[in-house]
Amino acid sequence: MNLDPILFLQPARVVDPDSWVGHIAFAHYLVKLIRPRLIVELGAHSGNSASAFAHAQTYLDIEGQTHAIDSWEGDSQATFYGGHIYEDFLEFSRLNFNGRLILKKGYFQDKLADYDDESINLVHIDGCHSYDNVKADYESWLPKLAPNGVMLFHDTTVTQNAFGVHRYWSEIAPEFPHFELPDSHGLGVLMPKGVANAQLQEFADNGLPSELLYFLSMRRTELMNYIATNRQAEIILKKLGPDLERPLSGQIDKASDRLFDMIKAHGENKNWIQKLLKL
């Protein structure tokens, strides 16, 4: 298989939590395959996935939008978190997407009326991961999905902490054309209203080719390493003093670049680095 150039597109946003970063390259590719005018994400958290969709729409000059719906309160599975997650993502979207990425704060059921039936080309389900919640999200949003649209289910391989996505996926997937990405907690790709093109049909019939899976795994490792480096960089920068400006979350290499400059200034003193990293 020849790898599509869109797979090499650099991410727009890579921040914690890291559970979705292994799917960013595939998200870019999927947007190219189906060219969705409207994407709706149910559960956005810090914005890695929604930013990937909107970034691909922008790069491919697709006239459309990505809508990220979330209460930005958290839950017992994703943990509860403060408003800074929403504010950071909102500022990022304003600075980078010029109205293409819309954050809609609220509950999924309350936003259903915002959309006409068969108006959404791609629905990404990544909210509360209990069996009942995932089933309700799928059934309530299915009428909104356009013909040949795609439903994504994240966390299809997670079996602990009362996650029920894997159970619902095992029930619903055999009924329709589908395939699954195993990395980054699993991503199920379901096409319940028809298959948009021959490439997606090939994936549904035979799964993703090994070359593509290997590439996606390598991209995941690269981005996970980036996040780990940035975590260390932020720890060090924090320890160097509160007067230092905090790196803007989501801006690739900002923290690690500043850290590299500081290490050079200290003559790459490893003892100094290790001391700063001790919590």
C-alpha cells in the first residue's frame, strides 16, 4: 500500500490526555476519504481529536465545520476537571481555526435539536463510556447521520473501569460495514448508512493493511514521546520559577524548545536536569 501524503500532515494540537493521539494521522486520512462538511464530536475534553478533524478540513480546503460538544465538567471515568480545560481549548480554536472549529458547551441530548436529520457526515462518540451511555449516544445521534456517513467509537479495547464501549461495539459492529484500529484504546469505524467509497469498503472487507497499521503505530509512538518530553519540560520550567511564562498548551515544541535552550545555557549538566525533575 502506498501511504497517502495526508498521513504525514503534522498535528495541529497534541496535549494531555494522550489517549487519542495515536488516531490523529488516521483522522486526517479519514477526512480526506469522506470529505465531511459537518463533523460532530460527542466528548471533546482537551481537543486533540476535534482539532485533528478541523485541521484536515482546513488543509484540504473543505467547506465545513467541526463541532465539539462537551460539558467540560468531566466524569467518574475521565476524572472531573476545572474550567481551565475548556478555556484553553477555546482560546486555541479561536487562534487557529477562524470559526471552522466550534465548541458547544452543554450536554449531548440538549444539542440534538441543533441538527437536522441526515445532516452530519461524521459523528465521533467519545463521551461517558458506560454501556448504557454509549448505546444512548449512538441511537439518539444515528438519525442525524447523513447517508454514507461514518460513526466513530473511541475506547473499543478498554475493558476496565466500567467502560462498556467494547461490549456495545461487539454487538453493533457485525450489523454494518466496519473496521477497527487497535492502538490508543481502540477506535471503531462504523458505516451504518452505506459506504462512501471503494477504499472504505476495502477496509471493511479486509481490515486496515499491515503497512498502514505499522505507520500509525509509529506515529503514535512519536507523539507519545513528544507529550512525555513536554511534560518533563513543563516540570522543569515550573521549578525554575513562577515568573517564567507558562508554555501555551497545544503549541508543538514550545516547552521542549525552551528547555533545550536552558540546557545549553547550563552546559548540558545532567545532574542539574535530574535534580529539577525530582518531585
